[in-house]
Amino acid sequence: METINNIYEIARASKRRICLSEGEDPRVVEAAIRATRYGLAEVQLIGDAVKIEAQLDRAGGGDGIKVIDPLRSSKTTAYAESYLELRRHKGMTAEVSLETMQTNLGFAAMMVRNGDSDGTIGGAVATTSDTVRAALQIIGKAPDFAVVSSCFLMMLKEPFNRAVAFADCGLIMQPTSEELANIAIATADTFSALTGQTPRIAMLSFSTMGSVKQEAHESIERIRVAVDLVRAHQADLMIDGEIQFDAAIVPEVANKKAPSSQLAGDANIFVFPSLSAGNIGYKIAQRIGGAVALGPILQGLSRPANDLSRGCSAEDVYQMIAVTAAQCLCQS
């Protein structure tokens, strides 16, 4: 768990404000109390103030946690005016704008956009689509990224016993070559920022270096083009593909299947050819392999905003507070 401990240290050093848009959820409250106690962030809980404060009182851990109710906040009206201007060209009305800013997700995202918070987390209750939509429409995409994608930081158990990244497991259904390249570059940035390790990217497939004829499936050509795009855009990144998972992570297999690959069976970033493959892959690693999965970590936004699984635990929320705070430092 060296990697997650490193993330905790980065978070403590960042001293950032992280708003949790589902502040009424018991898992979120428990994580907020713990994160405050251990100094991971200055936590802001968004939601019904009466319900949140009652939970904090019962847990005896409200000190240092700021509770903000969008229905009662003095900033809601100003946020609604900002959102109206931001989305007026899309047909936004004053009524809908105010309604959006009275929701937890909308209010939290606007806090980040306006600099009243440094990062936000949602998704313990809300769907991924709602969480990501709020982040995209309000916080916005970073200018250097063509798409917003996601990755999971996976803490593998023995015999691997190390941190790797899986991408994209949460957002882009069937990425084009350009999107695959963007996912690879964004995940390399995320991985190196959070772990301090040099990215070694494997573009995954059912084929390894031409073992299946290119015309057998269109995904092979998509992957090969994506590799070329990454190399052209960022020549210093170590990337190879198309490659099968075993050849990317087991040196002995790599020696047989891909002896010329610079990864040599030691990849630490795995880019999947589709959302279905990525989502299935990370859940198998988590549920059968016992890997700890941190994420989905959103990439390509102008400021940090992250998603949670609706099946998350308080521990998952706690860890994502640390990840989001660490991202704030890395993006500053």
C-alpha cells in the first residue's frame, strides 16, 4: 500500500478544500470525519444541513467540517446567474439554472468553478452520467484535452504487489484511435502524478503484435493508429500495442509473445479497447483478484472532479478524497 500512503501524504501537503456533493449519505459523512481527523483535506459537505448536522452530531465528528445547504446558501442565486450566462447559448433559462444550482451536484460543481472549493466528488448516490454531466457542463474540459476520460488506480496483490492504472473503465463507450491516444496520454499524466512512477503503457487487445491478422477486427487497426498518434504527440512516453494482457504484465510471456516490445512484460498502464472491456476487467481484478480499485478518476477536466461507484464503501470515499486533493496539487 505504498502508493496509497504516498497519495495520503500528497493530499496532506496540498491542504485543499474538497466538497462532497452527497453530504447526507452515511458513507460520505463517515469518510468526511475521518479525512478531517487525518488532515487529508478541508471537507465541505453539500446537502440538507439539518440531516447532515444530525449525523455529524451522532458521530461526534463535526469539528472542522463545513456544511453547505444549496437551498439556503447565500451564494445560490449568484451561482444560478453564473450558470445562466455559461449555458445561455445552449438555451438555458433562469428557472432551470436556479433549479440546477439548488441541486447538490450542480452547486458543488459551481463551487469548484468559482474557486470556492478546489475539487469535488459525487457518485455514491448519483449515477455516473449525472455526476460527469455536472462536471462537464459546469467545471468544463481542460483546453489541452480533446475528451474527458477516466481511469482506475489499481493496487494489485501478490504476485504483482504494485500499483497500475486501468483506462477507460467508465466513460467512453467505443473510443476512436484519437480518443484512445488521448486516454493513454491523460492516464500517463494521472499515474505519474499520483505514484511518481514512469508510465509504461500497454494498449490492450486480443492480439499481440500482429498475432491476429489486422483485417480480423477493426479494433486492431484503431489501436495501432492510436499508438502511432501517441508516439507522434509525445515521443518520450513508453507505449506499445496491440498487446494481450498477459504479454503486457508477465515478463516470461512477453519474452515469448512480444520479444521486441519495450514494455518487456512490465506495463503499469493498461488502456482497454472499449468501455465494456475496461469495466469488466477492473471489476474482475477487484472482486476475484482482490485488487483495491481507486476511482473512477476523471481526466481532462479543468479542475478536479471525481466519480464514485454507487456500491462504494466509506473507505472508498476516504481514499477518493485523498486522490482528489492530490490532483489539486498536481494541477496547480
